Amino acid sequence: MSNEDVIQNFMVVALGTFLCPNLTQFPISEYLMPLVDALKCREWNWCEFVYQWLMMQIRKYSDLKKKAEHCFIGVGGCLYLLCVSGLL
């Protein structure tokens, strides 16, 4: 595998399972576009992206929690970030 392929595969796994997980098994399309050119993925502000993804998932969780018809509600996003920051 080329270096670019290794970077792309690593980033898809890292983002989909650790940094920006969602409640499905599939990676989200928002972070696949920067990985088309793996050398440019360094230019992306990944910290801000992970933070914004977590905040969006928390808002979604809060909205779903208000609706009683949902029997299962989960939170996406990097929950490790909350643990490290002491918010969880």
C-alpha cells in the first residue's frame, strides 16, 4: 500500500470509531471528502471538526430525549473528549 492509502485507511477507522462515531456502523460522508487527497488532510482543522461533531451529536441527543416515542437513544461523537475534559 502507498503512504496515501495507509493515511486514508487509518483516518477512516480513527474517525469512524474513535473521534467522530455516529450511531450507525457506517462512516459519515462529511469527513470522507478531505481524505480524497490524503496529503491535504493535514490542512483540515480536525480538532474543530471533532468538537463540532460532538456538540451536534449532544444537541441531537437532547432533542431526541425530549421525545418519549424513542425507546433507544444513544450519543454519537467523541465521548473520550468529555472524559478527558472532566465533563462526564
